[in-house]
Amino acid sequence: MVQCDELNQSQIGTVICVPLTSNLKWADAPGNMMLTARMTGLAKDSVANVSLITAIDKQQLLKPAGKLTQRPLDMLLAGIDVVLGR
């Protein structure tokens, strides 16, 4: 999820997500971000594919798989800005 905590805790039934892929060739696409397993706590390296940002139903979420610290999160948000043309 990349939305703010206020929305996460609200009654809104969806969350905004950036899908991840383990296909590392997508790391070079504009805005995308390489996420190492060490950085995220995931089982393997992944790429955040910001061009596929989407909203999903909260009920589809089971449990957090990993988490970014502030600096990588800021870099991810900057990648979203690239896709949005900001």
C-alpha cells in the first residue's frame, strides 16, 4: 500500500497499491524501483512497477509481506511522480 495511514484506517474499502514483480528486467522502466530482499524483508529481490499502480479491495489483503523505511518509500513516491508527470 502506498496511501496514507488516515486512509488505511478509514471506512474506505479500497487501498492504493504498487504491484511488485520478481522479474528484475522491469527495474529500468521509467519510475520503477528495484527493491532488494534486504530492504523490504521479502523472500527475494523485486521491482515496484509504478506504471501499474492500482486500487484493490481491502478484503483481498491478508497480511503485510514487507515494509519500506522512509528513504526507499520517498524514492518509490518519486517514481510514482514520474508516471504521473509531476
